[in-house]
Amino acid sequence: MINLTKAEQTDEVIAAREALDNYCTLALRFVCGYSQEFNLEGYTEALESLDGYRTAAAMAAWLSNGCSVDSFADHYYGEWDSEQDFAENLVDECSMLDAMPENLKHYFDYEALARDLFINDYTFLNGFVFSNC
């Protein structure tokens, strides 16, 4: 833990202070109470596991759900417009309907599948999908 106002001004410290000044949700998760102490190592590890702003937003959603940084990569399934969009993609990627005749495929109920998937297996947080532990 370090105090960002008193720490040596390395690139990491400057970036963390800038993120906090802009109320970055991810950075705010690494502030320790009211003490002005900051978990720079944890924040840096979290950023290294990300590949851009949208993934940082996903990490923030994951952490806000009470989950750990370490488990993020194993449970993150990307950004989706809806639970149903995710379900449709899952069906396509897994070729679930390949054995079904073409004239019957349009009867498949993606909405019901999405509802069932998100009861136990997946979580939809702020537009991001995560598998449940």
C-alpha cells in the first residue's frame, strides 16, 4: 500500500492518480477506505490483465459483484447488447442447431434459452457476461 500523494512519481503512480482524479471505477476499487492508501500492486495487476477501456469497465463490473481480480479472466465472456444476443452467439459458436433441419431452426426459442442460461450459469452485469463460479 502506498500514499499516492507522497509516493515517488513513477509512471504507475501518475497513471493511478489520473485514474482516481477521473473517478475510474476500477481504480477506486483499490483505495483503502479513507486512509489515502492505495493498492498500486493490485491495480497494476488488474490493468495488465486487461486489453483496453471496455475490458476495464468489465473488470469494474466484475469487482463490484464481489469477485476477485484473479478470477476475472476465467469468467469473462465479453460485452453483449443483451442476454439473448449472448445466447444466440453461444448456439452459433457451439453449432447446437446444426443437426436440426433448416426449416425448423427459426422456431428455436433463444429468449427462453437466455433466461435459462442466466438463472444459474451466467451473469449479465452492465452489458458484460460472466460465467458463475
